[in-house]
Amino acid sequence: MSDTQLDPSTMSRRRQIIETFKMTKQVDRAAPWWMLGAFLLFGGIGFGIFWLLPGSGTISLVFSIIGGLLLGFLGMMIVFSRRAQRAAYARLEGQVGAGARALSMLRRGWRVEEVVGFTKQQDMVHRVVGPPGIVLVGEGNQHRLRQLMASERKKHERVAADFPVHEVYVGSDEGQVPLPKLVRHVQKLGRQVKPADQTDLLQRLKALDAQRPKVPLPRGPVPTSMKGMRGNLRGR
């Protein structure tokens, strides 16, 4: 299947959910059973709650069945969301540009720029602009990234000296942030820049970006899955 066919912008919501389910099942074969278990558990709880409400026998039974189905479906979708997110991160692990794909899960109020800095060895730095200010996210070899990150920090501080600049390294080593925790880590950096000031910051960064060559990341089914989940199954 081509990347265009997998582009969520060309899919209906139903198709996005189906593709996300397929991706999840490939990585996590137990996911359908967890979903079924959640449906039965939450459905049973919903049925019991509505059955205990006052009412005549037939009406009570009808409302109990409807309540059980609705609560069961809700529980199933919650489990689906969590396991789909976990499966998507598992597929991203170790891929070039995995950090950028994970950062695509950030919601409104954040601006992500992929590959604002890179090396020939495919080490790269991405930039996030949001409430914390500027967040430089590096992925690749830790030693090479240090020099690249220092260079990018100087460039950004030169055009936006009065805004905070944070450095985040993606990985599983000490001092790095694991890929599944990257979005939450960035969100927890605090609120140091007001929305109106973010607009001013983005304008300043345009001049810096205009001097850079654009390096597109390779596209494929995993980024599509992440974007589909962002639109339909956002986990907390």
C-alpha cells in the first residue's frame, strides 16, 4: 500500500481506526483480547448499574442493555487507544526520525519543525516551539549530538535571546528521554512563554529557517498511524 493511501488526510475516520487497529494487531497480538475483556468488564458494570436503577422490568432491561453496550464500548476504546499508542511507539523505536514522529502527537499550541540541524551520520535536532519556549530535541549518537546541539542553541539564542531554550535528548541511556515519554516530558517543561509571545518567537525564527536546507524525513505507515491516533485516539 502506498504512502498516499495511508495518508490519514485522505481517509475517513472509520478507515483511520481500521488501519490503526491493523497496525496495533501486528505488533501486539494480545490487543484484541484485551479489548474484548474491557468490553465485557465495562459492559457488565454498566449493565449492573442501570439494572439497579428504579423502573419496570422491561424498561429497566432495555436501559441496562443500552448502558452496558455504551460503557463496554467506551472501555474497549480506552484500551484500544493505550495499546495502539504503545504499539506505534514500539514500531518507531530505532527508526530514523522517530523523535519527530513522536512529537507529532503534540496538540494545538505547539509548533514542531523537523530536522533543523543534522549530521552526515543521520544525527538530527528537531525544534518545538510552545509554552516552555524553544525545545531542541536531539536524536542520534550522544557525543556527536552534543556539538550539534550546542551549535543549534547558539543560532537560536542569537535570534531569540530573550526566550528560554531547552535541550532534550531522545534515547534509553542516562540523561536521555525514552521515546514513549518524549511528548509528556516536553509538556512538563512548564509555561514560560505566553501565546502572544509565541507568535513573535515564530516570526523571529522564520529568518533563521530561511537559511537552512530542508531535509524531509522518509515517510511510511508508522507516521500515518501516529497521525491517525493523534486525531482519533489521543492518549493521556
